[in-house]
Amino acid sequence: MRIATWNVNSIRSRIDRVVGVLERHDLDVLMIQETKCRDDQFPALPLESAGYEYAHFGLNQWNGVAIISRVGLAAVHQGFADMPTYGDPPIAEARALGATCGGVRFWSLYVPNGRELEHEHYHYKLDWLGRLRDEAAGWLADDSAAEVVLAGDWNIAPTDEDVWSVDYYADKTHTSDPERAAFRAFLDSGYADLARPHTPGPGTYTYWDYTQLSFQKRRGMRIDFLLGSPALAARVTGAEIDREERKGKGASDHAPVIVDLG
């Protein structure tokens, strides 16, 4: 099985690129984030024509997550238990979507950005991650043989080698100690970073800002990850980051992260 995660930064603007990635990499399951559309606006026809089915969770022009599969798609859940709310009025944002594909439980996740260290959105981010970690740890406790993938845009660079400049990101979100501790808590609970052993750093990134020629200057961050349960991690045979997909007109500011399962 070949699986991937990708923040597409607007599915309607990049549906042709999504279909291209599915076909070029011969993907079985693709988890996407930041679709930026409601469910009724999701461009289903090109995916169905390519032989895929999908599940999507989108409420408005912000956020949005989806799972695209050609190996079955069942037991779809929008959000996880006790997921925090945000906004005025507060809502459970479209940031988490679960589905079972080919016998594996997949979660497409778009972790809140955090905005600034003193912003209420930063505290929302930490709360969101903490509650997800508690729920995900419970899945392993309930079934040690469970095959689970937590994948998406985590909006965290877990180590210093995951950013192009430690000094540049000092006193900013994505690299703060509480955020890194929140990410590490998933690893401590038993989940493994599926791609890192096959795509080591430093200088290995998944995101480059659109401004100041960041991609051309290799000023990136590694913030997109697939974390797997022990049973799932034992199946990994390889991984890659499709940096080429970040090139050209109309590219997302993120690159797909691809993992092979035996």
C-alpha cells in the first residue's frame, strides 16, 4: 500500500495537481488538508473518474480535510472525541477526519496554526493537540495491534533541524517548547514518525512560504508528518517527500509526503 499526506491549500484551485499526484505516485490513500471549501463545493468528479472515492469535512472557506482512497473507505468520522471548539460562536472546526481504508484507520489532521505565542489561538492549538493525543493513546491501549495513521499538517517543527534557521523562528510559533512537547507526547505514547528514517535531515522540508523566494533559497520547514501505530510502523518499507510538486505555477506551499507499506 502506498499512502501520502498533503496540504493542498485549496482543493478547487489544485484538483488537477491532486489527480496528478495520485496517478504519478500510484497512491492508494491520500490524506489532504486545507481544502478551503464546504462539502457541497468539493470537486468529486475528477477523483471519481480516476477511480477513487473520498470523504470530506469542510464547513467554509477555511480549514477542511479529506481522505481519498481506492482501497475502500468506511467508518467515516468528522472530528475526534472531546475535540475543542474555537471562534465566536465556538464551533468544532473542520480539522480532523477519520476513515478506514484497506484495513487501516487513517486520520487526516490540520492542526491549528497558533498564530502568535500570546494569542488565544496558540492555547487552542495546545489544547487541541493534547486532547487528540489522549484520544489517540487510548486507541493503542485498547488494541496494541491496531493499525492507525495520524497524518497531516501539524504546524510544528519538532526539532531544530526541521527549520532553515533556528534564530529566525525564535520566539515564534511552530518551534516553541510547549508545541514540541505536544508533538513528542504522541511519540512517547507509542506512535512513530513513519517518514523520517527514510528522509533524514537537516535541510529536509515539507513547507516553504510563498514570499521572499523561500523555496528557491531553501528556507523551509518540516511540519507535515505521518505518525503510525507500532503495528503500522512495522510495515513501512520506504518514504519520500515530493519536492518537485512544490515547483511551478499554481503549486501549493506544501509538498506531499509519501510512505510505502509492505
